[in-house]
Amino acid sequence: MTIRENNLHVTNTLTRRREKFDPLAPPASADSPGEADGPHVGMYVCGPTVYGDAHLGHAKSYISFDVIVRYLRYLGYSVTYVQNITDVGHLTDDADAGEDKVEKAARAKKVHPMQIAEQFTRRYFEDMDALNVLRPDISPRASGHILEQIEHTRKLIERGHAYEANGSVYFDVASWPAYGRLSRRSVEEMLAGARVEVSAEKRHPADFALWKRAEPGHTMRWPSPWGPGYPGWHIECTVMGQKYLGETFDIHGGGIENVFPHHEDEIAQAEAATGKPFVKYWLHNNMVTVGGQKMGKSLGNFLTLRDAFAKWPPMVIRLFILQSHYRSPTDFSEEALEAARSGFERLGGAAAAIEKAAAGAPEGPADGKVGELVEGVRRRFAEAMDDDFNTPLVLSALFDLARDSNRLVSASGLGKGSLEILAATLAELAGDVLGLKFEATAGAADTQIAAALVQILIAMRAEARKAKDFKQADAIRSRLAEAGILLEDTPDGTTWRLK
Ligand SMILES: [Zn+2]
């Protein structure tokens, strides 16, 4: 397969520049992945730490990179997309302090950490499937790559870039002058800006853990040359990226909050071990905000995808995310989601009108006007996507297409050829590349009806309580619980969620 004509430019965090996308030469060996299907692109994106449900911030990251993968494939590249599952080693504090997030959640629920990881990995994929995020080609678990991480750590010690201290192993930042190249900070600036654990074990406060000694009572532990322990979060991504994509690969993606320390540390570990460049293009998505403030658990402005799906169909949330550029923040508000709902209905309505008209349309070739319209939209689409995946501009071209298509279709007289071109253009640009599924509206309507019914029952329960009919109120609550719907009374009223 050949590459579609394109002029793709991406913003590379490493160089702080917009650069022409020019992937590394396709691997020469016969067993290299995807060679027969077009030039190869290796892409790694930091996956979720699986200790709780995915929220809108995850949707922003994984929908953004999903569209990037979809567009690269649309251009004709054969992409190997790796996105890890972090099930061990991600601590509550970036500076090698705090508890392992998965282990902490497991302790609260009195279950094995792997049970937490398994449960939330499954739920993560269910949520992403609902958003029509294509599954990565490989979803490696950090806990499945302990041997490789030990081996990599051993190599760094051997090369003089890491040292063992009391059963833990740290990367020696002073041994690597290029440290700080991605985040453009000097070590002094990093120390001033970050919470850095004062540790007697570290030679320099900016050194970071490759391997952590397991304290008594720590469940997730593996034998190592330095005693029982577990890997640091940063080494996991370096090792899994290189294992599946090679020592140097094309794209590494992740959230902008991971530039430092996570990605800075990944580069240091990779390049200090191989002496080769680690990644050619670093792409970072911005965050989801509420009224300009980062959405987060601690701020109480946090919305899981499951709660969001109860109010808005997943495809509406997908469109909402794509209405802002992946490198810009997405500000969440109910109004913005409602606007996305009507935008989605406009596109879906145009697709449905084309389909309906096609049923009784006369045979005939495509109309010149339709050809011109589609050509113009395709040109705008390509220019916008080539400009660092500018999905807001793509959507505005598609809204124009929907408007003009409605006008042409309702003026009638369009032959099958014209209608087929309109339908195919929408299916390809909105469907294949942006990943919007219009047929999903039927299921979405059911979700909306279900949400409305739960609200009616909540109101009936409130009335029963007001009338001191607690038997009736409790019956409503427990029967909803049996159906998997949990009510939660808050000072602002009663909310609900799926069990
Ligand atoms: Zn990572």
C-alpha cells in the first residue's frame, strides 16, 4: 500500500517545533511488523494506572491518540500501537514517595492488588469500547515485564548510570548531562518546582527509583539481584516501549502532566542504556478542566466516564473531546456537552437524511455540485488533519458538509450516485477517522430514557420521605439497588450511579 499524499506536521515537545512527520526508515528485516502493508510507524502511549474508573481526562488522552492512529492508518501507514497497563509501581507521589496506587486501593477493599488491577483494566476497556476507541495492538502489563525491567536496571548499573542503595536502585541523574532536555528544566529548577523526597539513600535529590525495595507488608514484590522489590513507574514504560517497538521508535504520547518527571526519566533510562535516541516525536495532550481548573478527584470536580455516560451518549462525549485541539485544554460544562449533543445530532441527522433519500432515489451519476462540495470538504479535512491533527477545524468542515448536504437532499432530485458520494464521505471522514458512530444513537436514546426513569423514581422516593412513608422510600432504594443502580444522598440532593 502506498501513502496517501499528505503534508502531515506534528508538534514535537522534544524540539518545541512543528515538524514534518517523517517516520524512521521501515525496518529492513523480513520479520519486521507491517512492512508489507505500508511504511511502519511505532507508537507508544502511556496507559492508565488501573486502580479506579476512567474519567473524562482519560477520554481526552485516549480519544486524541485514537484519532492520531486512525489518521496515520488512513494515510497508509502500518501502525503498531502499544499502550501499557500500569498495574504496579505508580506511587501516589511522583518523587518516589507515597504508596503504590493499586496496592492502596486493594488494601481499602481488602482484596489482592491484582484483583483491583484486573477489575479496573476490564472496566477501562469497556469504557473505551463505548467511546469507539480502537484497542491498541499490544496492551502490555507492567507486572508481566518484571524480568525485562530488572535486566534494564542491571544494564544501567553496569554502565555507571544507576546505583544500588539499601535494596533500592536509583538512576544517577548527575551521570546523564542530557537530563532535562524534554522538559527544558535544569536540575535546580526541577528541585525547586517538585516535591522531592529527602532521602538518605539518594546521592542527589533528583535521582529517581528504577527499583524499590519492598517494605514488610507490601504485597506486590518480586525477587531481584537487590532483594525483594518492585519496579519504578518510569522504567516500565521505557522497557515495554523498547521491547515491542525497538530501541528507537517514532511516536511516544501521553498527557502533558507526564512530561516531567515521567517522560524525562523514560528518555534518560532508555538513552543511557542504549546510547541511541529513544523517540523521534513526543506528542502530549492537554487536560480536561472545569471552569479553568484541572479536573481531579481531590478538587471534587471529577466525573467518571460511567457517570458521564448516564447523561450523555458516549459518541456525544467523543465529539465534545474532538471539538478542542488535543494540545489545548478541554473545558467541561453541562452546556458544552449539550452543544456537543446537538452537533452530533446534526451530523447524524444528515447521515440519516442521505440514507432515507437513497432508498427512493433514481439511478444516475454524481451531480457536479455534489462533487464540488465533497472535494472542498476533503481538502479542508486533509489540511486540518495535516496541521497537527486539528480536529476542531475538521468538525467545522463536517458541519458545513451536513448543512449543504441537507439543503441538496431536501431540494430533491439527487441521484443515487450523488447520495452515495455524500454517504461515503461522511462515513470515511467522520466515521473511520474521527471514530464517530451514528448508528449508536439508538442505544443512546435508550440510555437517556433509562436516566429519565431513574430521575422519576428518585423524585417519588423524595416525596415518600417527605410524607414520612419510609417503607416506600426504602423499597424504591433497595429495588433500584437490585437492578444495579445505587442512590447516594448528598447535601445537594440525590445522585445515582451504576453499581
Ligand atoms: Zn508511561
